[in-house]
Amino acid sequence: MKKITCIHPQWLIPVEPHATVLTQHALVMTDDLISGLMPSEQAYQQYQNAEHIVLAGHALLPGFVNLHAHSAMCLLRGLADDLALMDWLNQHIWPAEKLHVSDEFVFDGSVQAMAEMIRGGTTTVNDMYFYHQAVARAGIHTGMRTVVGCSILEFPTGYANDADDYIHKAIEAYQRFAGQNGVDFRLAPHAPYTVADETFKKIVALSEKHNIGIHCHIHETLDEVAESVKQHGVRPLQRLHQLGLLSAKLIAAHVVHATDEEIALLQKTGVHVAHNPASNLKLASGFARIHAMQNAGINVGIGTDGSASNNKLDLLADVRMAALLSKAESGNPTALNAAQALEMATLSGARALGMEQSIGSLVEGKQADIIAIDLSALETQPIYDPISQIIYAAGREQVSHVWVAGRCLMNNRQLTNLDLNELEEKARWWQARIAR
């Protein structure tokens, strides 16, 4: 028998149509799907035997999509702060990963990160790390919709020996979990400065063969751009374009440094951008030209990056930061308004992942990936515009309920399928091990 649930919030914000806010309306879930949006009175009459959940003072909206994350790195949170990117990577993060990263590390770290994200309203994560099968298992274990980005580099780590070994393990993991609900895969060449031309060509061919998307750090720092000009004679984006990487299958993470010509190239080739405002600031990478990208018609979603460079997986805080930075960088106070920012955190991320037909907005027929935010607190009063209040005033601790594919993962701030005390104990165990 199908399970029907009717949710009655004070404000229903479907994201589609743009900037719409419905009052005295209910969302109807049938099993894992959204089966309708209708006036509350009609829902009570039509579904008398359904479960009715009344959320007075709450806004109901689509779950957030974290478009760029390294989930398992939450176990390295705070290990190496206040450093430049390459110093941070070469002297601290990569050595720590070489010593500690394993299937167990990645599973435990990913589960902890996903629990944190769920508590902040994120229902989908586009990840990038090692031990791909451990990330997939963590997604299944937590119930989070998970895109597993399979990292590919030229140099050896504890996970693989060379680029071909990384690629082999990526395809093996992809085939192992093919058809598993809630789990998808992407090939994730780390960056232009860690991946050779021949490897990029192999990745493009495999992407076409298996219809797998690609996820890559691009133009994160000025040093990266300068080194590419020195070594290859062209900037990274132009090199990747020559290698056939730029297409609608690519999610380019960061893209902090882009010229007008490069923005036009990104738009022409259909590349999606994952903006990471917090890590860009913390690592002093710079200010991405998000307003110019969006004006050019580029689809831009938002990511948290990893906890080692953010240091929290708080998409609500990061989308607020993105809106404020876009105004400051462009000199335009109307840039990235609240409704656009909310779309960036939901539908734009879904579009980048090729999932806009199933998630990212509250539309009949889509998957029931839904969150509720309690706006009744003093800190979010009075309310003239609930969308503005969510983007500029609300905190992740006000996320009260989370559903993924109709399954309630958090009810009144309580995780329904994960033990918070167990997660905290595991984090302390890893801290003691890594600190030694």
C-alpha cells in the first residue's frame, strides 16, 4: 500500500516557478515522490486517511545540493589552518592522507560529514575523494543522495599507484554500484596541475563510453594559472578545451580566476561551475566572478569544499556568503538576490548533476527531497519575505526536518537513522589516532 504524507508549512517555497512563495498550501508525498502541491483545505479533504504534518512557522523547500565536497576530510578538520593552498596540500594534507586514508577512514569520515550535511539541510552531495566504494556505502548508510567523484591523479597515494590504477578503480566502483538508488558516479581528475594530457584524453573517452560526468578543480589559484602558462603555453581552461574536456558533462570547481573570454568559453561549451566561497576566502584563492558568469548564462551551483578548508559543511552559510560576495565583487547590490541564491543552492546544483528532472525543486513527479526550516525564532523575526530570511538570517540549526526520496532522515532536529553519540565517539577516536 502506498504511503501518503501531507506536509502543511506556513510557507511553501517550490523554487519553480522562480521566487514563488505559497501560503496555506500543502505538499503531498506518495512514497518517494512529490504527488502534488495544493491548498491545505483541499489536501485535508482529499487525503483524509493520510499522515498530516503541520509545520507552523516553518518554510518548506527543496533540499540543498552541495556541488563540491571532500566529505571524508572532515576527519582532518582543523589539522592545518591559515595556510596557502599549495603549502596546505604539500606539507600537511597530502602527508596526513598518505598516513591515514583507508577504506575505514573514508567510510567513517563520509558518514560523519553526511550527518553534518543532513543536519544543515543538504540532501545531495557531489563528492570527490578516494576509496570510492566506501563513499558509496556511506551514502547508502546515511540515506543521503550521493554522487561519488572518483579522484584521478598521476602520482601514487595509499589508494592507487598511477593514473591508470585510479581509473581502473573508478570504473570498478561505478560498475559495482550501477543501478543502486541514490548513488551516482563521476570521473574526478583532481586538477590540471596533477593530471597529464594523456590521462585527460582517457577520461574524456571513458566519460563518453559510460555516459559518466566529470568533476575537476579548475582555475582555483593564480599560481595554478601561471604554472600552466609556463609549462603548457596556455592557461588551464584553454588546455582543457584543446583536450576536449569542456562540455555540459563537466563540473568545474572554483573557477576563481576567469577572464571575459574564458567566461564566454565556459558558456559556449555548457560547463557548470561549483562556486566555493568559504574555501576560496580561507585559502586566499580570490573572488570568483559569479555575477559575470550568471549574466553570461553559465549555470553556477554552490559547494562547501572539504571541512579541512572551510571548516564546516554548512551550505546555508555558504550561500549567504556567496550572495554577499557577489554584490561586493561586482559592485552591484542587486547581484545574486535571495531568490537567485536559493536557486543556486537547489535547482542549479541539480542541473549541474543532470538531475534537474528529479530533484532541485518541489514539483509534482520529482523525488521528495525536502527540508523544513523553522523561522519562528527571534533571530528570524519579523518575516516580510521568507526567502530573504532564509538566505540572509537563518542558520543551519533552524533546519528541523529532512526527507530524501520521501524517507525522513531528520525529525525535529533528531537524526532518525544515525546515532549522534556514536558519530562523536568515532570522531574522537580518529582525532587521537591522527594526533599521534
